[in-house]
Amino acid sequence: MDINQYNNMVLELKRGTQVLSVLSQLKNNQYGYSLLQALEEKKVMIEAGTLYPLMRRLESQGLLISEWDTSESRPRKYYRLSDEGLSVYHQLVNEWKNIVSDMDKLIREES
Amino acid sequence: MEKHCQRHGQADQGGIIMKQIIERYIYAVTKRLPENMREEVKEELGANIRDMMSENPSDEEIDRVLHGLGHPRELAKNYRGQDRYVISPLFYDDYIQVLKIVAVIFLAVTLVFGTIDAITNIEAQSIFGGIVKVFAEIVSHAFSSFASAFAWVTLIFWGIDYAARNKKWPEWKLSDLPDLPKPNTTKISRVESILGLVLGTAFSAIFLVFLIRYIHLIGIYENGELVVQIFNSQVTDQFIVFFIISAVIGFIVSLLKVNYGEWRIGLASIYTAHEILSTVLFLIFIHTEGLILYEAFARVGTYLDISASAVQGHFESGVTGLTVFISIMVGIDLISTWVKTLKAKKA
């Protein structure tokens, strides 16, 4: 199989986990780059060009709240989960667990 | 070299230039966004970019960070959230299919009218010049007709697509499914193509032999004696080489038809090219001034008791009628050929 096709499959697989990844790290305030680093530390790679727009989108959907901090020399926009965001996060975690257990069954049957 | 100067010789100025680069990058993103998002994205993206760099970033650092963010167009797309289309992927195949058919019909129709128009208004010194001129006119007609076919189909599909995205459509019905295509509609029957090859070749051969050797024998005979020659051989001689070329191409096209046995894009293209070439050539031929000798008109006039110029007038309107007829027939033939060809590719 073409290596590019394979990479696309992996990318496709990971894309579905992006929202969950982002929500999981936003119980406390984070700005764009600090969130990127927090995810990278845990080996979850989301490109900056994907992450920043995604945060904005989640905010417009009401899952995140943001505020500008202009007290320091570098103004930054901080995001954290809203109440709704927190409850959606818990629901998504449950969905994720279901997916993992369903997939596990499928994979174990195979091998 | 320039870069080198910026970094060492004029560090401050270089820094300003690189700051500008960042601003230009941000502008390249925000200008692609809806107005109400621009200001905020500008602030936030600027802050994010600064966070990703050191206080006084080097050129390489800026380069790395901006390339890491991706092409401004792509980043803008991510910010916008949803993909935007003139024709969405859902409708794209239908669009292309309709576009092909409409383009074929538009092209054929303009071909017909363009040919009639160009032939009846021919004003060239040489035959070659005439052919070139007629072709140039046909091509320019064809081009603008293709452009308008493209514009219309695109506009209409844009509308349909837009409506489909913004309106809930009734559930589709099983009866809406298309009928299965008739099998083998694209096949060229063997008998037809072989017959075409034989008859076409025979006809071309006879035509050419007459044109080359016996043109002076075609005329009006009285009591077994040639009284008046009909065709002006000085005119017909000029056409010989063009008719030979056309006959050879026609022969090759017929062979290809027998060989392939079905319509394909390549075959249909060659067929179309030859059809147009031979039609235009023949139409120019019958429109050439002085093709029929004036004495022949005069002779016919004496039989019918009318003047030679009246006979010539009738002949010319006959030629015009023939031109219209031939052009339309060729147009219809080409439309049906291309519809078959394009369907074949789909099935």
C-alpha cells in the first residue's frame, strides 16, 4: 500500500479524537501555544494550524469560554471549559470508552 | 545576499521587515475570512505566532513557525470551519456530465452557424487562405460558444447547489433512479464501418480521378459532341491537393473506426476534425467564384429561355441551400457521435 494512503488513514483516525483531546486539557486556563505544548508533552500532535481554529470553533459552539489577559507584555487569549463544555466532555469520554471497548472486541476476534 | 544584509548589516531594519512578514501572513489569512471574524482572528493569531517565537526571532525561526502554520489559504479555511464550493462534490459529477453534453450541443450548433456564416461571406484570394480564414472564424465562434456553455451550466448548477444546501429537499423516490443504459449503443456496427470504408474510398477515388483527369469532359453534349464544359478546370485544379489530403485522412478515420469498433474520445476527435475539414473544404469548393463556367450558365439559359445571370442566380441560391443543409446534417451527426462517445465513457 502507498505510504501516503496509509498516512492519510492514520490521520483520519486521529482526526476524530481532536475535540476530545482539546477538551481534556482545558479544565484550567490555557492559551493557544500552551495548549499545543501541553498536548505535545503527552505525545498528542495536533498541528498549530488546526488547533487554533478548532479552539475558536469550540468557543463559538459554547463549549469553551475565553478571555484576553492584557496584564503582561504579551497579551494572550485564555480558554477554558464552560459548564456545558464540561458536561459535553464527560459525555464524549463515555462515547470514547464505548468505542474503545467495541473496537477491542472486534480486534480480539480477529487475532 | 539580501537576506545576509538584513541579518547582519542592518539588523534593525531587517527586524522590521520580518515583523512585516508576520503581519502580511496574518493579513493573507484574515482577508479570506468573513468581515466579522477578521479583527479577532488577527489579534489572536498574532498573539499565538508571537508565543511560538522568541523575543527577537531570527529569519529562520519566523520561516519555520509560519510554514508550520501552513499556507494562509489553508489556515483561513480552518478558521472558516466549513468548506465552500461553487459546485459541491455532491453535485460535481452531475455537473461535469451535463457540462459535456451541453458543450457538445453548443459547439455543434455554433459550428453549423459559424460554418454557414463563414462560407457565405468568404473573401479570400487563395483557397488555402480561404480555408484558414474559415477555420479561424469557426474556432473563434466555437471558443466563445464553449465559454458561454460553461458559464450557463456553472451558473445554473451553482444555483441548484446553493438551493440544495440551504433547503430541505423531499425524500428521493425509487422511481427517480435513472434507466439502465441500452447496452452496446456505443458500438459501431462492423457492417456499417466496413461499408463506409469501401464506399467512402470508392467515392473519393472516383471524385479525385474525375477532378484530376476528366474534369474537362464534364459538360453539355449535343449529338455526342461536347459543346460547353461545366467546370472551370483552372479553379478545380487548385483544389486537387486539398481533396487528396482530405481523402487520405478520411480513409485513415474509416480504418480506425473498423479497428476500434466503438466510439472513444480519440476516435471521435479525429472523426470530428475530419468531418469539419472535409465539409468546410467541400463548401468552399462549391462557393468558389468561377467554379462553373459562364458559358455553361448561358447554355442552360438558352434551353430554359432565361438569361445566363438568372441561371447563375438560381445556382447560387441552390448552393446556399445546400450549405445550410450539409452544415445542419454534419452538426446533428457530430452531436450524436459525441453523445454516444461520452455516454460510453460513463457506462
